Amino acid sequence: MACPVPQRVAHHHGGVFHVKQQAGAAAARRVCLVNAVYDPRHTTPQEALAAWETLTGWAAGLAAQGLAVTVVQRFSQAAQWTADGVRWVFVADGLPPWPRALHGLGQMVAAVVAARPQVVHYGSFLQPLALRRLRRALPQAAAIVVQHHAEQPRQRLTGWLQRRCCPLADAFLFTGRETALPYVAAGVLPDLDRVAEVMEGSTSFTPGDRAAAQAALGWRGEPLLLAIGHLVAGKDPLTLLAGAGPVLAARPAARLALVYRRTDLLPEVRAQLAAQPSAAQVDLLGELPHHHVETALRAADLYVSASHREGSSYALCEALACGCLPVVSDLPPHRYMVGSVGATWPVGQPAALTAALEQVLAGDRPQQRAAARRQFEELLSWPAIGRIASAVYATALARRAAVQ
């Protein structure tokens, strides 16, 4: 039976993608999450899942909404089990972990069809042929949703396949609708009408005592600013240092800590610091083990990013989860994630960063930290992601019914 077309328009309201449905519109009950690539370094399914917090988090978030969830995962070996209401199906189809074209995906597609899903949630734009195989194999009433994970539209053959195959899907998930604009410009998506906003992953980080966290790490700063990102051009550490410099100079007790792994611009960073009066207030910490990142974000007052492009930002998500105030470059995913919390500032403009930092530091810090945590819980936590995704699935099903 065809479902009525939902009365809804994708729009912003506090950064949340809303779905308004007519009475009787279909709600998804059976969802299949599909991941067509894997890391060959993982030797068992259990080892793989321990590393794939995003995949397990999505499954748990959807199951908490009352959905029957099946995960179909390509892997080096086959396995099946059910745990916590989620059915896991690992398919060994003989293909290499990172195939370019994904021609021979018969076993994976068969596993998806066997799950009898109403909605198939496919985790990449980079395997367009798999979308065509799924669309041909699934019942016409089944909806396909594709999730963006920071990929850019491709050129040549893959780009041509994206333009041919991606429009077969019924909805596209991006962290911020405007993040999808490069796909519209490339002709992969005709417009933003089928684009829904949802964060691609979440975290289990929680707030903690700031003074205790600083003591545990041996850090200090009043206030303490923290930046987590490679020292590369796209993360723009030079603009970050130039913008933070006046803020540090005006506050002798303030400090800026930079956490990074790649060091491409380390000589330039050191040269710029040598010319800044506040150089002694900047700590170049290098790489920080991830199990210490939660403590670092609890210790910090502000999380600062000067990035030029993001698909989303796990570090920003973790910062909000810890109640750390964001002062981040004005990018579509950043705007979606922070809402009215903290501040955004134009990319590449040090003076704008200085003003944004001063604006946030002038506010009521405890109230701002509480607002940051609320933003995380309402938009970026696993329960929130499950709730938002469930609504998107319902809209995709209704859209699918309308075109049959």
C-alpha cells in the first residue's frame, strides 16, 4: 500500500533536521546498515567491532528507537550473531578490502535482501555501483539512504558512476545541508531536496572537573585554550596562532595547547611563534593518546579550530560532549554542530578569531559549558542521532512510496 507523501520541508531550527509527517505515513521498522569496506588488519569480527565505534554506535542508536537493525559488513571471513537487539552479518565475498569498482558484490547484496529491510543505510558515496546493484535487487518499496563521510565528489569514471547511480537513493545524510553543495555542483545530486542533516558519529565522552583534569595532565591555564588538529595548511595553524596571540597577550595566565600528529608546518609554526610576544604561553604538545583526549577537553575552557574544510568533526563533537566551548571556523558542519553555542568565525581571518575568542571569554563560563553539553545531548549523542535518523528514514520511505 502506498504511503501518503509527508508534509514536510527540510529546514533548520536550532540545527535540527525536522520531519513532519501526515497521519498514517510509514515509519521504518526494519533497517539494514551496510558497510562495504574493511580494515584487513582486523583479524576477527570482534576485533573489528571494537575499533568501529561509529558502526556499533549507529546500530545501538537505531535499536534504541525500536527499530529492528541488521548490519551487513564485508570482511575477510563470514560470521553471524545477534547481540543487544542488533543482528550482525559479516560477509566474506573474496574481494579485497578497498575495491575500486565493487563489481562482484553478490554475497553482500544477497545478505541485505535476506534481511528484508524497509530502509537500507549505505555508508559511502565512493561505491556507486553497489547502489545500483542494491536498487535492482531490493523491492521497489524499500528506501535507500546514503551517508557522507567527508568524501569529495570524484572525477573520471567514478565521478560518472556517481552521477548515474547516486540519484537512485532516496535520501542523503550530511553533517550540515550545505556540506552537500559540492555534490550539487558536480551533478551528483540535483539539489538539496533529499539532503538531511545528521552527525556521522558520536562519543561516550562526558564533562568532568576542570581543575582535576588540568592537575592530572600537569597542564595549567586561566583560561586554557586547546586546538586538536594536524599542523597542515588545511587546518591553518598559522591563522590560529595569529588570532589567539592578542588574547593570550592580554591575559598573562592564559595558555594555548596544540595537539597534533602531522608536522608539515612545524617550522613555520615555530618561526611565527618566535615573532609573537605570547610565544611562551603556547605549548606544542604533539600527539596525545586518544584515551587522554577526554581529560584534555575537560581541562580546557575553549576548543579552537581554524580548519578550512571538514566533513564533520569528531574532535568538536568530543569537545561539546565535555562541555568545552567551541570557537571554530565558519564551515557548514561546524555551524550545524555548534548551533548557538560558542562562536564561529570566517575562515582565514585572524582578527575575526580574536574577536570570537573575546566574545566567548566574556560570557558566563558555567552557563556556556552547560549549554555545550545540552547541544551535544540534543543533537550529537547516539540517542539523538538514532532519533533524527529514524525520522529521515520515515521521510525516505514516504518519498519512495510516492514515486512508485
